[in-house]
Amino acid sequence: LTFTTKPSLEGSSIIDLRGITDQPTVLADTLPDIADGSTVILKRGYTYTIPSSLSLSKAVTILSGYDFSPDLAIIDMQSNFNIVAGSNISNISFKDVVLKGNSYSGGYVFNISNACTIDKMSFEGVQASIYRGMVRLQSAVITVTDFVIDNSIIDSISNYGVVNVDNVNCQVSNIAIKNSTIFRSEKVITSRQNSTSCLIENCTINQAPLSGNYLVD
């Protein structure tokens, strides 16, 4: 038999939170203090809460650590992520985590209302459900170069859809949703500003968009 180990994690700063299992807010408490480019490792099967709006200003990768549990780490989004005004972030990445929403009327993973630049925002191996919208660019001058969803399951999204560029001063240049399932989403991609490219590839889409809406608007 031939066995291959998982690749080692790379980055200038590896922050392993798996040993802290009595503090659900440890992720929210840690993120404001991380170094730019950090990788934050979460414990599989453990629930981390985001109790209030949390603004990011640095590149970060958040993922479930390798172990024998089939369960993913759960990030309970009781409130949303935002971005600190004026930030220039190279990468925000979520890998192999559950992003658990709580509201169809006002819940988001990201509801960005401050001027900022993000080179890449990606969701890989993610399960996200029960949101008004998954990612919304709300106001100010916000630029995201690459927005990627890959190998993920998006379920039960209300009227702001999977990605919503909700202001003409905002832009997502390249949108790619690949190898993923979108189920029960009132809208999918909505933008008030042109993109350079918009790719939907190798996806299963069911009960989305709902009547009167467009897959790409």
C-alpha cells in the first residue's frame, strides 16, 4: 500500500487554535491581532462564534485542521465580517469550514461597507447556509479582483444571493463558482457594476434563482 500525507501548511504565521475548546469566541478574539498572511487552524467539530461585527484588515486563511474527524469546524456567524476602511488585503480564504448563518433578513458572511481593496476572496470546501446574502459589497469604493467559490455547498440564501455588488462604486472583477452546489438561493450573482469575467463551471444548481430573478443579473 502506498500512503501520501497531507501537504504541510505554509505561511509566515501559523496560529493553531485546536487546543482551545472552552472559549467559543477565541477565533473572533484572535483575528484582530494576527499578522498579515496568517493561517488560522480550527478544530474539527468545534463551533466558533462571531458574536458581533468583526472588521478584518489583514490577509488570512481560516481552515479546519487535519485529523480523523469527518466533521468540519463551524463558524457561527451571529454577526458578519466587515473590512477596516482603507485596507489593502492580498487574500481572504476559508477552507473546509461550515459558515453557519442565522438570519434570512440581515445575515451575511461579509457585509462590506468601508472603502478597501481585496486581491482575492475565496471559499473552498465550504458549507454556507441561512443568510440574506453570502457576500455583499454595500457602499464606498470597494474593489475585489478575484472572487472564487470552489468545491462548496451553498444552501438557503435569501434575496441578496451568493455574491451581490450592491453599489455602482464597487466592483468584483472576476467571479468564479466551480465544482459546487447551490440549493435554494433566491438570487445567485447580482451586480450594479460590470465584471471582467463571470464563470459558473461544473455546478449543480437547484431551486435557484427563484421565480422572477436571474442566475446572473
